[in-house]
Amino acid sequence: GPRISISSGQPPGAFKILNAEKNDAQSIFIFGDSQSGHVWHYVKPILSEKELSIFIHPRLAGIKNKKEKLFTTSGLNHTYFFSEGFNHYEKKMKKNDVIGLAINSPFKISADTKNAFKEIIENSSKKGIKVIIFNQIPTFPTTSAVLCTPTWYRPEFSIEKGCSSILRSDLMKSNKSSSDFYIKLANNNPNVFLFDQFSHLCPSNKKRCSTTLNNQYLYEDGNHLSEYGGQFLSKFFIKFLKMENLIY
């Protein structure tokens, strides 16, 4: 099997940074904030059937000397995550490799972040690299799945309704700005593909988006998937990779 290495110093809220590297194999590079950590669970199962190298660095964690400039006055520095991640691996990248971009974007995306998306798409296109954009997952007001679980001292009637589910229409409204931007990028750039993880976690036939599935939590907190949530999305993501001919 692939050689697995675990980097230390991952940011709060992110899963462990796991890199599986195989010489001369097609590579998948995932950049972004803590949302990019989810993708390990999406791709892990395919390593048993495909020769792939996987590089995942939430907030650049695990990349030496890349811990400065993580924040700007307006929040997380997505421009830095994208550009520094790309620069770090540019010499390793080859035609038909794949870059994934994943950030938390439940509201309007800043102009700087939009430009960061466009820049990495343009640079990737020049090298014959394809780009996957992961749209926003459903988010919830809760900070911990544990707080949503009824116990003898936390009766069910005392738990806020938004702790276990939220109106899909409300989430669609708050996500509209980022969703429209991602769709436009995918429509206007032949090397860009949109993975609609939102619709897999909360299908259009559902009135409310839920934090659980089969009595298991899909989330670690209000906006990070649990390992179970990541594993649930894995089958959809692998099907997406194959359908769009993103892996060979």
C-alpha cells in the first residue's frame, strides 16, 4: 500500500493532515482552510484501487515555515493558502494532476479570495491541471455534536431545533453568493469542476438539513464533518472523479 505520513501542527478544527505519496503516480493536491481536511476521508478508499499521490494541507499545516500570514484583518487568508500551497508543489505538479480548493464560505466571498480562486485556476490551466471546487457544506449553529444529544440532565425539549436540523431554504439563501460564484467558475473554465457536496449531505427533496444520518453524526461541530460524514461523501466523490474523467 501507499506510504502514509502524518504531519503535526494541524489547525484547530481540522482533521489530521495525511499525505499518501507514490512516485510517478497522478497527484491530487488539496488546498484551503480547515474544510480541506475533510477531503482525506473522501479519497482514502480509492487508494486501494488507484495509483494516486495525495497531498492535503489545511491552512498550509505541515508545510515548513508556512505558519505566518494565516489571518488578515478580515479573517482567514485564503489567498495565502492557495498561492503558497501551489508554489510549494508547483515543481512536482504535472499535466493531468488535480488541485482541489475547499474553504468555509457560507456567506459572501471577499474580492481577494475570488481573485485567489481565479489565479490558481489560470495557473493550473497553463500546466494542464484540472481544478475541483468543493462547494459549501450545510452549516449549523451548534458548536458540538455532544450538545445536541439528549441525556438525563439535557432533556430533548431543552435542545434548540437548529442543533439537529435547519431549513434547507435558509442555507440555500445564505450560500447563494458563494454558490453562484463557484458555478460561474465551473461554467466559464473548462479545467474547473464543481463537486456539489451540499446536495449529497442535504438532497433537494429534504425540507430540512440534518446533522445526523442513520443515528450517527455527520458533523464534529457546526461546520466540520465527522469521520462518518467524510466517509459518507466518499462514494459520491469517487463516482464524481470517475464520471468527470479526473483520475486515470
